[in-house]
Amino acid sequence: MFMPVGGEILEVNPELTDSPDLVNKDPYGKGWMIKIRLTDVSETGNLMKADDYKALL
């Protein structure tokens, strides 16, 4: 997985093992992949806002 921020992985979604399609069906709900603790919060300043990303697509 490519991540534009660094951090410690705290949790992995076990539901994806049997149902990887959840990532596409419900990415903001049951399809989450990992939970992380950011190493450097300032790295999030370079991320696109959701509306900007939608416009790009």
C-alpha cells in the first residue's frame, strides 16, 4: 500500500480478508483498510481535499 504519510499501523480491517470488495463498495464505512497513528501531522498539509480529488477524477 502506498501512503503519502508516515505512521504506526494500529489496526487492520479483518473483514477485508473475506470481502476485499468492501473497499470499493463502502470505502468510508466497512471498507476501511487500516488505522494509523501519524508520525508527523504536518505531512497531511500536502494531501488533497476530498472535493479537489473528485474534480481531478
